[in-house]
Amino acid sequence: MKATWNNTIIAESDATKFVEGNYYFPAEHVHQQYLVQTDHHSHCVWKGDASYYSLEVNGQTNENAAWYYPHPTKLAEGLKNYVAFWKGVVVSE
């Protein structure tokens, strides 16, 4: 699978996890140079508190377009060190 935004591959992996309609990429398969940590957070009852990254690619910013669970709940511990995308990021094979 690969995640693409602004004509640039942000992540690419054969080891994604598909959870609730989203592909989660291992953090080591995400091109970190495009990620900028934000102060945005959200809460999922079964996964825990999510933190977010904005994407910065070719001079454009996609605010809070990636999220991850730094301290997932026991039910979601398999998502630790995985990153998911939304807000126009295309995930395809």
C-alpha cells in the first residue's frame, strides 16, 4: 500500500493494518520529512488518545492529515508505532 498527497508518496508498506476503514502504516515506512507534529488530539473510546501530524509537501500544508496513537489502549496496542491518513491523502495498492 502507499499513501500519496500532493503528487508525492508519503508512506509505502506491505505491512499495513486495516482498522475501521483506515490503513495504518508502520511509522518506519512513513517518510518523516513530510510530517510536522501538531497540538491537535482526539479520543477514541477503544483505541485511546490520538496525536496528529500535518503534511508539508512541495510548499503546501495539509493540516492534521495524519494521526497515530502514542499510548493506545490494550485493545489497540497493535497500532502503536503506526500512522494513518485522511483529508485528501489517497491510499492505494
